[in-house]
Amino acid sequence: MNYPNVIEERVKIGDISAIVFRPTGRQEKLPGVVFYHGWSSNKDSQRFRSYILSSLGYVVLLPDSIYHGERGLIDYSKKENGPMFWEVVLNNLKEWSNIKDFLISKYKIDKDRIAVSGHSMGGFTSAGIFAQDKGIKALIVHNGSCNWRGSNDIFIKTLGFSENDNFSELEVNIHGNDPMGKTESLVDRAILILHGDNDQVVSIEPQIEFYNKLIELNNNNDSLKMITYSGLNHYLTTGMLEEMTYWLEKHLKE
């Protein structure tokens, strides 16, 4: 599809298939946004949203996670495949440095004006990346979790994740990379949390717990914001995207 004032490119970053949207005109020192899709989704499902963001002046990169899109498919509905959710999230964290370096070297984005975001599983991913990379300027989480342990406890109870033979080993890495356990690296950094209060897939409760913990530690509470949407289930709405654009404008624009 051809978009006015925006260039769309399909790229490969090693084994990572991705799409990049960039505005026409000025090509250097633009802010960058990396957006991660959710479980059973793929990069192409976020193309139109990314076009909107890019049309506002951002270089936007959409990567496929392993077992998704061009990187292979699995039966996402199988109970025994559920713990692969965490395998995907943790692999996204490992791939982050390559994605970041690619954006800086190929597209000459401003390394000091990068945001990460994502929906659902992508929200878990972006939170984990933000906690490990203090150089990222802003985080926007749509129906995801910055409280991995809290969310994982719910997955164990409701989805039987712990029944997987290798789950105990996987859980060590989940806890070790949990943003909730790294709040010292998140104090006074720009974090926007957007979540439906009737989310039946990713409970809002762990996010509320994370928000309450971090707000007590912050010196600048303008850097942390949580918006809940009454009656909303597990959807990324136009209103959420609008709030995301306001947050990016506040924290990424020159």
C-alpha cells in the first residue's frame, strides 16, 4: 500500500523480519518508535497504526517475533504451547540491541529519542526492554504488563503454564527480567500504561500493583501515567493510540 508522506520498507535484521515506516523529507535525527505485536498476531497487523505514528514524524519499526508472521507459526490455542509466550518475550529482549543498532545505523534516528511500545505480549516485551535499557526515552504499554511475576502467577492459575516440563527453568528467567523487580531503573522515566479494566486476557491488577509501587518511588510523577478504560476487554482502541501520540509528543519531540 502506498501512503502519502510516508515510506514503507520491508527489511531483515539478521533473522528478524520487520517493517519500517519513515516520513518523507528530513531523514536524519528523527525520533524512533519500535512497536511489538501480541501473541498470535504479527507485524502486518499493526501497519496502519504505524503509518499514523510515522505520519506524525517518527521512524517506526515493527518486528515479527519468533513463531509469528514470517518467522513461523504454531498452534497458539494449544494449552501446551502457552509457556512459549514467555519464550517469545525473552527472545525479544535478546534481539533488542540488534534492532536498536539497526535503526540508528541505517535510518540515522536520534539515539536519545527512542520509544518502545506494544500490545498484549508486545506490552510485556516493551516493558522488559525498557527496564533493561536505560537509554530508551519512553515506554507505552497497551494491555500488557510491567509486573511479570504478578501476571505469570495468574497465567499459572488460569492457563496451567506450570504444567509444562521446562517451565521451572523458564520461570527463573521470567523473574530475573521482571520490570517489577527493576523499579530502581524505572524511577522518573516516561511510562504510559493503557489498560481496559475488563481485560479477560491480561488482567489489569498486576499493572495497578506496578503503578502503585512506582508512583511511591518517583520524584516526578508527571513521568508516570496510567489510564484505565471502563468496561474495555483486550483491545487496542483508537483512544489508546491517541493517548500514545500525546505521550510521544511530550517526551520524544524536540
